[in-house]
Amino acid sequence: MYYLSSRRQIEAKMATLDLDWEEVRDTLRTWREDNTRHSEEVVDMWYYCLRHYKHKLGDERWMVEEQVVIAGLDCNRLDVAEPCLVSLNEQFPGSLRIRKLKGMRLEALERFDEAMDVYDGIIRQDETNSSVRKRKVAVLKGQGRYADAIKELTEYLKKFMSDTEGWQELCDLYLKEGDYSKAAFCMEELILSNPHYHLFYTKYAEIKYTQGGLENYELARSYFCQAAKLNPGNLRALYGLYLSCSQVASSPKCTTQKKKETLRLEAWALKEITEKYSKCRDVDGSKIVETFRSLSVTDKA
Amino acid sequence: MSSDITLECPAIAKMLLHAARYPQSAVSGIVLAQSRGGGDDSLNTVQLVDAIPLFHLHLSLAPMLEIALTQIEQRFKSQGLIIAGYYQANEHIRDTVPDFVALKVAEKIAENNNDACLIMIDNKRLCLSLQTAPIIVSQLTSEGKWKSKDKSSIHVDPSYLEITSQLLQRKVQHDVCDFDNHLDDLTCDWTNLQINKLLDTLAAASQD
């Protein structure tokens, strides 16, 4: 399976109109399976290539067309999205899945109240439909009604409490409102259900550090540490570890014994960071160490 | 608080390219100016010469912001450049109001620099063919409030808007690196020297 990975590669190919439709089909399939967002590329690949081969796609055609609808709505290319929506509707009349896409089209047109009605209608017919409930949160976000979005999402998570994506979204909404303690709670839920995912530990630590105070700096230090243990390549965890150690060590409430241990950890983090930069030939690592020396001097200024 | 603000090509271009690269997120960054040195208060203009894209994820978290600001200060000290302001594009297309993050960071910058600028990008006016600079610039009044400046006090040469439009049409925003990219991949250059070189070339060409 050939996977067109870089954007420049795709553009270069398109420029020479040297697109192999099978490569394009495989790339779109990979993006569907990974659930990653490449809306501009999907639209271009469909428009300049794959739509001329749609009859060769077999059953996969409908999943591709659905993907193109969503990508088109994402980039305000309704000229690309709408024809696909029409063919999907003809193929699957009365489908709730297609109706959701119609709701998303209304969202793209900023006809939010109508979109909300479409989603409420789908939920009445199918109470278990989780993705449509999340679209309602998206509508509220689209209207800038963040407090209502939080309320709606909190209600959703009471029913669908293992939805990782939902908890991440709620965390981000709380961060936007500056409610760090509730955002931290969301990350705690995520860590409980994903105890080996280093990025959740990192984000939790960053939130704790932002909240400030010795207890939070100590918590941040532990969680950055755990993140670095789970993934030694995580530069944010190493930087975070260095910073939280500095904060803990310079706190007047820190005991001498704890200070000694913390400074040792801080030195270790600095060593790891410097090593990472020195392995990277394009980057001047010496300046980074200079930076940190100045950080530790001016820290409590 | 000064009366006029000028934005050089790298400042306006990189700011807008950064925003265009992440249409689904809020983005933030720093703007740099030449340090005045020696109390030259007779000049009543602030000249923003460059922009450093910072984040497109979790703008409100402190640790990486602290690292970034310290590194930026260190990196540009030898060139005589200082941190002169903060820019942010909100997630919502119609939202140009600075949130608590923007205000906090801008205030921090203003502690060391009275003329610090708080720049909000007006997402709705960002397009492929820029006629005016889609930004709202604010500075601190003597009462400690951020006041947005009149459009007539903001100067961006039309050729810079033309160059930025060309870059947006050619989708150069995908080559812009911010600090978040750098933290994921050390080879990403958050100073974007390549883009600065490209801007120099285009500026020279437009003068011919």
C-alpha cells in the first residue's frame, strides 16, 4: 500500500497530473482508518483525481463520498461536498447516517437552529446515537456558546462515560474558560482509562503547573516524570520536569532533603534535553543550555 | 503608549501564515522589535520587524510558554531584538476579543516594555487577496487598560499584503513552523529562516 505522506509530494504529483488513482484511494482509506483530519488534501485528491474513477471503487465508494462530504464542509467547498451528498442520499434514502451529514451541511452554512432540529430528530429515532449528540456540542461551539457546550457535553459524558474524545474535548472547553481544576479532572478520567498514554500525563502536569503553588508543582513534577518514563522522547515532559523541579526547589517550604533530590532530578532533565538537542545536527544545542542557566537565575525575580 | 505602529513584511506575513495553517484552532505568537536602548523616547513609532509563531494547541498552559519566551529572548538578544508584543487568532471565526490568555501574556510583556502591542487577528478578513491588514492592534493606556488603536495608526506597506496574499495562494502556510511543531520535532525551526529568506527574495523582486 503506497501512502502519500507529505503535502508537498501530493502537490507535486497533482501539478504534473501524475496521480495514480489507486494510490489516492489507499491514502484516503488510511486517513479514514486513522481518523485524521486532512480536509484540504481530501478535497483536492477527490476533485482532481478520484471522482473520475468513482465507478471503480466498488462498495468503498460510499465511504469515500462520505469522507469527501465532511472534508468539503470543513473547507467551505460546498461545490465539492454537495454533489457527493446528493449521490449518497440517492443510494441510501432515509438513512440516519446521511441525515447527520445533512445536519453538518446546515452547520457549515451557519444555519445552526435548523442543524440542531435535524440532530434532535435523529436522537428521537435513535437514542444510542453518540456521534449526533456530539454534533450538538459542535453546534453550540459554532455559535460561540461555550458555557452551553460544556453543559451539553457534561450531560453526554454522564451517559457515555468512556468516550475518550468527549473527555478531551471537555478538557479543552474548560481550558478555554480558564477553569483549570475542572480541566484537570477531565485529564484524571483520561489517565484512569488510558494509564499508559504519555501525552495525557503531560497535559495533566501542564495544567497542574499552570495552577501553581508548591503542591501543584510537586504533582506536576511527578506526572512529567511518569510521562518521560513512558516515553523518553517526549520533550515537553523533559522541559516540564525541569521547570517543575526548579519551582519546587526554589520554594521556601521545600525541605533540604527534598531540595537535594529535586535538584538532582532537575539536572537529569537538563542533561536529557541537552543530549536531544546535540543529537540533532540542525539545531544549536549550546544556546538552549544558556537559556536554562538564565532561567534558574531569574526564576524567582 | 506610542502613537503609530508599523509592521514589516516578516511580522505581518508570518503571523497570517500561522493563522492560515491552523484554520480549526486558535494560534498565538510573539512579535519582535528593534530594542531602543538609551532612552530614545523621541521616536513615537513602534516598528514590529518579525513574528515568532508559538502555539496552536492549549494556548492557556504555562510551562511551554515560559520555555518559549525565555528561548526567544535569549535567541534574539544578540541581534538587538526584543519581545514587543503578542498576537492571537481565536478559534471562532467571528471572535476578535482578547481572552484571559491574551491579556495575561500581553501584560507580562508590557511589564518590560511600555509600548507592548496586543494583536488580535481578524479571522473573517483573512483572505487570499488582502487589501488591508486583518489585525486589531491594542496598547496599554496610562490607566492600565488595553485600548485598540485607530486603523490610521497601523501601517503595513501594500506590497507586504500583496506578498502575503501570494504566499497564501501558494499554500506556503504549510511550511511555517511554530513552537508546538518544534516540541514534537526538534528539526522544525521556529525562527522560520527559510520563510524570511523567501520574503526577502519576493520583496526584492517586487521592487524591480
